[in-house]
Amino acid sequence: MQAAQALEPAALVPVQLLAPGGHVVLVGDPKQLPPTVLSRAAEASNLAQSLFERLQQVGLLVSDLDFGIFRVIPKSSLEC
């Protein structure tokens, strides 16, 4: 699972296990699949956001990595 899909509470669990002075690297694409939230109560409590997205919103995280990777979908896979 990429970091942009991990809900904030789930992403914070391993962060708590970091040694003092440890670092966290989150990799993902928030423009792809969003986190899946099944609970309306969780969504109403602002828990439908990934930690990745929240850090981007406050300006603590943004590195645009462009490796020139493109997704190629063979034509035959589209002909169902």
C-alpha cells in the first residue's frame, strides 16, 4: 500500500515506534487511489484523510519525483 492510501491513524502506529531522531519517508501519489473509509463517523471526524495528504496541506511534505515512468496498458487488456 502506498502512503497516500494509508489512513492517518494507521500510518501513525509505525511512526510511534521510531527511535528518537528517526526519520519517516512517505511515498505515494494522492492523485491516484484515495484512502478507503467505510465509516461515516470516521469520515465526519476528519479521519478520511491520509497522513501523506495532511502533511502536504501544511507544507511539510512535497518532493515531486519524476522518474519518467509511464503505465502502459496493452490494447488486448482493454478488449473485454
